[in-house]
Amino acid sequence: MITFITGNKHKVKEAKEIFHNFNIELEHMDLGYCEPQGILEDVAIAGAKYASSKLKRPVIVEDAGLFIRSLNWFPGTYSSYVQETIGNSGVLKLMRGTKDRYAEFRSVIGYCTPKTEPKTFLGYVKGQIALQEKGDKGFAFDSLFYIEEKGKTFAELSIKEKSQFSHRKNSLKMFINWYKDNYSE
């Protein structure tokens, strides 16, 4: 069993779907921790170290962000703050008239035990910023993130569909494969 530390119920739903596909049980715990501003890996490392030492058990944490090329990879690690302050409509305003709409969702899993240093796993998915919000199945920036191969935004996909190729799936899959190789029972 793996303990996933997050306060985001949407991340838990998606992660449980992914872990289920690998026959690993996931336990969820909401344990607030300080998130240093910087690169995603730094946030995941700090969170994993803190949670593991506090709970005295192995944990994973996840930090994710939307990175838009034409905005110099903004909002990046400030994604949560940007979502809370200017929201999707603010991002669309920033993008008004911009031809380059390339974006990436990135996710970093931080794993740590009380006796080891944290290890990180970076996953991402490529997409475009849509011209308008579409869909109501996702959360945060999902209604803006358009996947050309699917012809839909993340918010137009079910959790099951999204968890087949999302940034979170990619980072969790890397973690799970590493975990199975190193901690198989």
C-alpha cells in the first residue's frame, strides 16, 4: 500500500484509477505541508521529506502545473495560485491574440521513506491552450488544455479516459514501475 499525501480530491480520484490499473492499493491522507516556490521537483522533494518524517512511513506527494510556452512557461509552479486568482478567464486574456498556444501539463511524484532521500518522477503531456473553455468533467485548467490527438480538452474526457495518458499517469507510471522493481514483495 502507498500513502498519497494531497488535499486535492480530484488528484486522488485520478491516482486511484491509475493505481488500480497496476493492482496497487492507494491510501489517501490530507496532510498540509509548506510548498517552496521553485521548480516542481523541489516542491515534491520538500513535501515528501516532510510527510515521511512526520508520519514515519513511505509516502508519495505530487506537484503539477500548467506550463505555457508563449508565456515563458507561466504559470508553472504558480499554477494553483493563478487558478485561485485570475482563473481560466485570466489565462485566456493573457493568451488573447497569441498564435503559439503550445502548453504542457507537468507532474512530479516525490517518494520518500523515513530512512531514504526523496526520489522524483517527472511526467508530462503536450497540448494546446484552447480559445475558450470546453467541458465540465475536469478541474482547474482542464477545460483549457486541448489534446489534438483526442480532439478534446481534458475536461471533455472522463477520469478513465484522462488517466490513460495524462501527465499524472505518466509520472505515476514511472514511479510504480520503479517501486515494483525496488520494493516488490
